[in-house]
Amino acid sequence: MNATRRLIVSADDFGLSPGVNAGIIRAHRDGILTDASLMVNGAAFDEAVELARATPALSVGLHLVLVQGHATAPAHAIPGLVDAAGRFRNNPVAVGVRYFFTPGIHTQLEREICAQLEKYLRTGLPLSHVDGHLNIHVHPTVLGILVRVAERYGIRAMRLPREPLDISLRLDRRDRMRKIAESLTFRRLAAFAAPRLQAHGIRHPNQMFGLHQSGHVTEPYLVGVIDALPPGVTEIYSHASVVDAEARRWRPADYECEAELAALT
């Protein structure tokens, strides 16, 4: 058995705010961060693009937003997804149900997904990967669109939210029932996604950490994951940042973003 271990250390929400951008760049330059996921409609998107161009060793991909954020396509073109101001709905469970069952919404989702991919590619940055805000990219409807347009947009890798629950609970047993429920949900979504990614030649890590510990990838947890790292390719994802007003507006109040930044550095 090949026991080689490879590690991707990533941060979500690049472009959300100047503080998020500053934290991501610091975690890369002064720490172990290798990878960032870019929100093309974040308030600090333009700054993030300039920072990425100046930091070519940082791998950057698209952080697809279809819930809790702003759309790229005009609101009149995707009325089933957004309000009149172009904002997505905030409840991820309700959004997931809506995207699965609403007649005719598939075309609007494809329009918005392609608009975000095209905006990303216009930056000229290489597209390392695609993942999703709140892991919306593994929603069956969204995933089906992504794999179908993968060749057109050069999607070569995606995050697969398949987290070893035993390791996560051993490192932090808080919110145990919530973590078990998340694991059951995302294991089914990952089982649906994995063969479809393989069929389209899209790579993914063997496992990841950060899903059950979102906002709390602090130093003891991070060190524990690295000590217990399974064979294969593992992604650890975080929300490391300097906390500013825009980040505080969008992220849960209990997120330990600056502690995550300290852990990565």
C-alpha cells in the first residue's frame, strides 16, 4: 500500500474583504498556506486579484457562491436565484431544496455558474480548482452543471468534502451530534460526486478536514490533524483572516479566524 502523504492547506473567501485578503497572504508568506479560493463578487475582489498576481506561488481557484452572497449574472436573468438586488438567499438548507426541486431553475444555475467562471478566467489567473461556499459545489444539481462545463472552462480539480469523522471527534468532541449529521450528509454527497468527477477526469483530494471544524481550525486541532494525517492527498481548509467589518458581516460570530491565522503561521 502506498503510504505517501501529501497536504493542501487552503483558505476560503479570498476577496471577501481586505482583512480576509491580508490574512490569506500572510498565512501564505509567513506560514503553511498553499491555496486560496476566490470569491469573484466579494467586496475586495479586485484587491485579491492584484495580490494573487503578485504572489504566484499561491495556488488560486474559484470559490463558487450560490448562497449567502451576490450574483454575477444580472438579477433579471436569474430571478429564481436572487432578489431584485442580485443577492442569493441565506438559508443553505432551503436553497439546496430549491435548487433540486424547482422547475426550470437548472438553466438559471448554469447561467450563474458560467458567469462566475468567466469572471474568474478574465482575471488571467490560472484556475487551480473549483470549490463552493458552504460546499454548494457538491449539490447534485450544481455538480452536474460543473462536470458538464469542466472541459470548456478548464476545471481540473475540485474539493471533495469527505472528512474522517473519527479523527475529527478525537481531536474535538464538541458539537458531536452536529458533526455526525454533517458527516452523514456530506458522505452521501461525496459518494455521489466521486465517480462523476472521475468520469470527467477531475481530480480531488482523498480526504479533507475543516468541514466539521469550520471556523475553529486552531493550533491544537491543526497539529492533531497533521499528526494523524492519513495516506493520500489531504486538504485542510480554513477561514484564516484578519477580522474586519465586512468579514464580521458574513461570518458566524463564533468563528476564530484570527486564531486560525495564528495556527497557520
